[in-house]
Amino acid sequence: MMDVRYKIREVLDMNKIDAFLKHARIGHLGMVDGQQPYVVPLNFVWSNGNIYFHGAGGGRRNKVVHENSEVCFTVCEEYGTITNPVPAKTDTAYMSVMIFGEAKPVVNLDEATYMLQEMIDKYVPGYYKRPLSKQHVEKYQSAVFGGSVQVYRIDPQHISAKENPIEEGKMFQTE
């Protein structure tokens, strides 16, 4: 793995990375489809040091991951533009995390149920009155939409993060 070139922006604090990944809403799954890159935006959950996502059991993403499970998952949030009297020094406030690892199908029903409940709690907190049951997940995985729904876990092999924090009083404001 290559090191972060711009060391002043590197984030090594795993608590900060953990908090960022728990609240961020969209990530991008990067894969290699033969000789071609293929990137898909996804909802995800960061739990127990792993990325989880789910989707229909068929399709290009599942085919590509089945053929080459090595992936890169990238999450980035932009916080605004940092102004400077020198135009070339105008910059963007952001945080980004890149996770390199292997995407594996989650076959354990307990783990899949737990992760789907985590996803519900993240994206629609309080909407459902009862927790997700294993029976519902098992049924959902078997035949909905003409094919199974698959939960995946990315086991990180390398994580890198960068940040350019918000600079109070320097953020661009539209009038």
C-alpha cells in the first residue's frame, strides 16, 4: 500500500475514523471487472471494524466481487470551500477514508440479520416499531425481486484517511 503523500492531512486517530464512518451515509465500492474499473455508490454500515452493505443477489456488482473479491471502499464528505486572498490557496474542507480489503458474502443468518437491523437503525431510525426477525431476513434473502438479497462484509486490510478541517471565519458563504 502507498502511504498518504500529504502527511499534514493524514488522520491516524482510529476513534475519529470510526466516528466518521458511523455517521457518513454514502460510500463508493471500487472493484476491478477484468481490466476495467467499476465503482458503485452504496449505503453502508461500519460495525465492529468492518464495512457492511447489501443488495440484490444478482447483477454486475455481485459477479465482479465473486470473480475478484479485492475491493476499495471510499467514503468522503465535503464541508465547504476555505477561502484565501491568494486564489491558488483556496481549498476544500473535507474528510475521506479509503478501506482496502476483501468483500465476502455474509452467510451467517444471525450476522446478516444484525447488519440489516443496523442499516435500518442508521437510515430510518425509529421508523419500524419491531426489530427485524431472522425469519424475515431468511425469507427476504430467498425470493424477493426474483432473486436473493446478499449482505457483504469488507474485512479491511489497510485503512487510510485524510482531512482538511473547516477553518472558522474562512469558509465561503454565498450571499
